[in-house]
Amino acid sequence: MKIVVNGAWREVALAGPATTPTLEAVLGQLGFANRAVATALNGGFIAAGARAGTAVREGDRVEIVAPMQGG
Amino acid sequence: MQHEQRMLRLYDLELSSRLLLGTARYPSPALLAEAVRASGTAVVTVALRREAGGELAGQGFWSLIRTLGVNVLPNTAGCHSVKEAVTTAHMAREVFATSWIKLEVIGEDDTLHPDVFGLVEAARILSEEGFQVLPYCTEDLVAADRLINAGCRVLMPWAAPIGSGRGLNNPFGLKALRAHFQVPLIIDAGIGTPSHAAAAMEAGFDAVLINTAVAQAHQPVQMARAFALAVEAGRAAYLAGPIEPRDLAVPSTPVIGKAFLA
């Protein structure tokens, strides 16, 4: 299925037949497992501990942010 | 006077330096690290941005910062709404494992002027949620009062627009702000040279936050050291009690006893 990750459409795998993946699974697919990142789903913050219980659906907007230089 | 000589205290942390340093716009990560060390700072500001592709640049940056042994103050830079700022603060608290947040709600793009209305609203929400909010604000006395009522125990008024290097744009307004409030006041944004920083400290501000003026200097490490000296000198001068300026000359050499030679 297709979702929007950091503003770009990405294809992610379903968890099973007609089963949407969790946010944790999506992060794993995208190479962010165990990385220092924070996440939001459709504009709302999803804490790290809640990712495994959060379903990501077709067309959802996922934001993945990491530490960066700032003033 | 005794209490003023204590170390800088921001919420529950006592800090050994009154210079806070931003981490953006350095020519290289190595120069950033060296500048942080040369500055003697105990606090650096950091941000959250989208982690692009497989490069994982943010992970490398975070590893570098953690080797420096300083406290991190995450910001909500670039946020234009209360919702954006509050969500960014939640993300920052999780990633950086700190309740500190340098709260920015921007109201105007050319000057990066704080939206003080949104700022107060976001500060109230975050304070109630247990954040220790350091709001990037102006010298507006009423806005400052509302921010303190919203739960802020530190204020970060600008000197001039971010990155402008113009120094203290409104010294009279800043002086009034200092006179009105007992909470720690950190001059944030617009400082261009060490003399600006010294002027802020001489006026009684508790600390300054510098980024562009160090990062974009031809020699960032030397400039970091120069700012450290200026901040220390300015603080010492404030504690020593500077004289008031006056319009006419006052002879410094005694007049009495001068030989009559005319």
C-alpha cells in the first residue's frame, strides 16, 4: 500500500492479507528500527511506546524526524 | 549581590557558563565540536528535522553532540502554529530525553518575529504538560508577563532578528524588561559580535545564546572563545556596577592642588 513518508509517497508492505502494518513495522521497513527518531501520524505525535499499537493505513501521512543542527 | 554571583540556574539545572551556543550553520561537524569546547558552554541548542533517505545524518549529528558532554536545549524552530510547536515539543522530549524546550512560534517570515499570542498559548499547554519552557520572545513587557503567568520560569527575548547580527536593537526596551522581571533572561537572536554580548551582560541579562555569529565567522573556534571572554567580562562588569553616562566632562584628575602656572 502507499503512504506519505516525510512528504513523499512510499510503498510499504502489508502485515498480511488485508492487514495494515503498525507504525513500528513501517519504521522497520524504512530502515529506522532502533534509530533516534520521533514520529507523527497524520499530524499527531505517536510516542515510541505506542508505535507497535498504531495501525498505518493507505494514504496516511507519516513524519519521521531526527536530531539536527539548530539555533 | 550575593545571589547574583551564583551560577546561572535554568529551572532545575545550574550551569557553569552564561553562554549558550547554537549548533547550526558551521562549516563542518569538527568545527562545531571544537567551537563548543572553545566556548566553554554548558548548553547547546538542537532541532528536529525530517531524516532523509538512508544517510541517517541526524544519527551522526546526535552521536557527535553526545560526545561533547553538554546539556541540549531542543527548539521548535520554524513552527508557525501552536499545534506544530506543541507536537514538535513532544517529539523533542522523547528524542532528546529532556523537558526543556526552546519554544518558537514564528509569526512573520521576513523578520522571524515571534507570534507572541501563539507563544503564550503553546507555553501554557506545554507548561501544564510538565515541560520546562524557554520561550523565544520579544522585549514586549505584557507578552513577557503573560508568558510567566503561563508557567515560563525563563524568558529568551531577542536582541534583533535571528541571524541578523545587528546587536541590541532596542536597548531601552530590553533594559525595561530586565528591570521588570526577576526570572532568568537570556538574550536570544541577533547578536553579531562579542561587544554586543558584553553589552547584553552589562545590562544585567543572565546569559546570551549565540549561533550564526560564531558559526559563520571566518574562524568559528576563535570567535567562540571571543564570545566566552565577552560574556564573562560583561557579567563581571554588571556585578561591579557600571557608572551612569553623563553629558558633560568630569575631570578624573583632582582639580584641587593643581599648580598655578598661568
